Amino acid sequence: MKALVIAAHPDDETLGAGATASALSRQGAQVHIHILAEGVSLRHTGTTLDLARERCQAAAKELGAADISFGGLAADGRLPADLPQSQVVGAIGRVLREVAPEVVFTHHPGDIHADHRSVAHAVQYGTRILGAGPVRQVLHFEVLSSTEQQTGLVAPFTPDVFYDVTGHVEAKCRALAAYPDEVYDPPHPRSLAAVRTLAAYRGTQVGVEAAEAFMTGRELRTPMATGPSGVDVG
């Protein structure tokens, strides 16, 4: 299986689907990570674009990802407010064609961060006709310090898909540690303690030690072989 994690900024990919990426890659799946605006890291003093990408690559290695690529959008900061949505859609369309994934993990469209919403909407647009390509499922993830900060009045994050990531949370924490400028001490939501707590909480929701939660964006299923009664057994 090929899985693609599409994130707006460095560390979003790890916070949103890091443990799942680790679990899938260890099970033999090809996990590709794509960061659209890696240059956002340049807001930190002393960080160069090369260093920002090195940190992304170090995090991806901890997660066992097969590959990581960069969109180069907003090389010196966040996505510009006047950046045409078509440009973001085009960038995502290119990586979808290049990677040809079956599953896509990306931001939640109700996230408080404008860049996260832009990426989520662009992925929705790029995968709107699932039957035209290999993508069969689009899952939206939560990013600590961002998704949960949105009020429930605006598209709340209500997960319906959970990945059992027991044994992979520490890989996620090691990957997040590759971004020293993005990790804070507790009780900040973007702390290693918060990462572990959220994984444990999501795990309690489905009866496992640790889980990552997602919301289904789109899914296309192919009917499986039927049993003697003609009932779909898939």
C-alpha cells in the first residue's frame, strides 16, 4: 500500500499522523510525506531553508517514511493570504500524480489555522473524483495546538477512523524532537507529554493502548466477493 501525508508546515505531518506513518511503514507500506510550505520554519532565528528541510528529513527517517518531498510554497513564511487556491490545488495535484497513493492523510478543514484549512480544501478538490485515480481514502488528522483550538461552532473534529499505534508513539515523539523550535514544555498542547496523552486518550476511545484519530473525507470501496447468500462479506 502507498500512503501520502500532505502537510502545510514542518511538524504538522508528525503531529497529525506520525505514529500512523510509523506503524504503516513498519508493516511494509510505502509512506511518502509532502510538506507544502517548509519555509515557515525561517521565522525562527538561525534557521535556514536547508536546515528546515534537514529537520523534516530527520523526522521522516524516525517515522520510517520511504520518501519526503517539499512544495516550496511560501519559502520565507506562511502561505500568503493572496495565494490563489488554484496554485495550492495544482501543487497537490502534482504530488498526487507522482506518488499515486491509495490513502491520503491531511489537515482537517475546520482547523483554526488558515494554512491548514487551505491545504485540506485543496486536497478535497484534488481527490474529488476518486474513481479517476488510485486514491481510495482521504483521512483528515488533528494537529495539537491548532485543531482543538477551533470552537465547536465551526466544523468540529469528530473522528470516525482510529489507527492502533501501540508501540509507535515514541517514534512520533522522537520525530517531533527533530523540530526543537516547535516543541514546548507542558502544559503546552505541543509538548511531548501532550502527544502521549492524546494518543492514550484516543486509544481509550477504541480499547487499545494508543491510537491516532482521523475523520473520513472521502472513501471509495470496491465490493468484495459475496458469500453463498449473495450478501457482501467485505
